[in-house]
Amino acid sequence: MTLRVAIAGASGYAGGEVARLLEGHPEFELATLTAHSAAGQPVESVHPHLSTLHGRTFEKTTLDVLSGHDVVVIALPHGDSGAVGEELLAQGGQKLIVDLGADRRLESTADWDAFYGGTHYAPFTYAMPELVRASGPSSRDLISSSSALAAPGCNATAITVALVPLLARGIIEPHDLSAVLAVGSSGAGKTPRADLMGADLQGSANPYAVGGIHRHLPEIRQNIRAATGHDGALSMTPVLVPMSRGILATCSGIRSGKHSAADVHRELIDAYRDEPFVSVLPLGQFPRTGDVVGSNQVHLGVALDESVNRVVVISALDNLVKGTAGAALQSMNLALGFEETAGLTSNGVAP
């Protein structure tokens, strides 16, 4: 018997990507798609690429519409997603709630106030199966026993997967971490903005949220604490580049001890040996965003810059799949007792 799923905010990029993945999943029925300004419009007018949904219509995002589903995926802006989640929790009846936004990720009210503001909602289980934890149950165990999940941020995923295992194993120091990310424009969402117009994006690389103000920073620091028991200091600089999908994160930290590049490479391979959606490339090879588009994979490449004693890890992922919708579906599978890889692919689309 398939489980009925509703997507709140299905007209956006993230919600549309969840719909695309769910349409290929053997255990889910995509029963309801809701929207705000697109309510009443045909799904194909917003997502013409989702051919199996042609003939369907977006409904209004109300509690009555979302009620009665086994799973509700909330793909709304921060503030809005937390409020909808509160209503669903109060009413009950669903097996699982999944919030794709930021409202349920942060444990610290102070972090929320500093980077977002407004109501700080109680966090849901953090839905990153690959995140190692210094103590207590594993991330997979926590997800598998949860009825409410918070999907990670896309930039946070790219940096966490690259650096946290090496921090947890003492290969790099936590006090001087750096990440510069080339980010596809879909990561900024679908709301029209002058700085996201094609004329401003094409042929230009545009830095944003520079100087320690990016909203994924407290999430990454939270992940570092969970994995190591200690705080980390990270400088993060994202740059919008003229591609629709993808993140290429160049991450680095000071080497601890005398580990060689081969040592670091072996440690990273060992850390992800059993992970279905993380691939460590051969030493000397580095990832490209084009190789992971459409897949739930993260590709990692490793180098050692002896001149400044820094370990460099480059990660590539599709921000809408492994960075958002794919991560959510991967954790939905765990929470509901399905095969973790169901409905997901490790193969990208090329050229």
C-alpha cells in the first residue's frame, strides 16, 4: 500500500524537485500539490517538465488541504514553513513531516535570532544520514526513529560532507576553516529579483552574503559540534555563477600532524566507505558540478597544499537533489522503513 504525500509549496524549485523524485518512487503516491500565488493554476504551467503531472492543479496551502496525508513535505520560505509545521503537529494524523526550509534546523535560539529573526521553532531531526556524531545514536538511527525531519541546507551539505569527517578524525584543525562556493542560481529560489535576472547573471560571477553573514553558517557550526564535540571557526564565501544547478565548494583547513595527501585521501575514503551517495575521487582528480547534475551524489576530491600546510577538499553536488529534495527523500526512506536509496539515482546527466 502506497503512502499519500502532500507537498506544500510545490510550485517552487525545491517543491518541484521533490515532486519529480516522488513520481519515480515505488512507495509514494503524490496526492496533493499546493501553492500560494499559483493556486488554481495547472501544474504544467509552472512545471512543464513534469509530464506525469500534466492535468493536475495546484491547491491552496491550507491545513484542511494538507490534512489526511501520510506524509507532508513543506517547501515554503522560512517563517512560513515553521507555522505550517506547528499546525500539522497540533492536528496530528500524519506519519511524517519534512521541512525543506530553515525553520527546524537550528537548535540555538541565539543563532536563529542572529541569522534569521522571528519565531524560533523547536528543531526537527536533522536529516543528513552521513553526518557523524561524537556521541549518542547515529544520524541514521535518529532519522529512522523520527516522525519530523529538517532537511539540511544545500551549502551546509557541501561543506559538512567535505570537512566534518576530517575534523572528527583529527586530520585538520577546527580553528581556521575556509570555504568558497560557486553556487547555481536556483539556490536563491524562484522569487523574482533584479539581481537574479539573466542579464545580471550571465557572464558574471557575483559574491553574496560575504563576511560571516550567510545563514547556513550556524548550521555548519552545529554540525561540527555534533561530530566533534567542539566548536569550529569557518570563513564562508558563496558566489553565484551562471549555471542553473550545482554547488562546487572549495574547502580547506590547517593540517594536523604530518599526514600526507595519500593519508588524507585514505581517511576520507574510509569515512565514506559505506555511504551510497558520497564518492571520493582518485587522488589527483577533482569533481565538476556537471557530473552530479540530476543525481543524489556528492563527489569529493582531495589535495594537500604543502606551502601553507592546508588540506583542500573540493565537493560537488546538485543543490536541488542532494542539496535539498534528494536529501529529504533519502531520509524519508529511512524514517518510513524503505530502502534508503529508493527513488534516487547516483548517476548524473551529461553532457
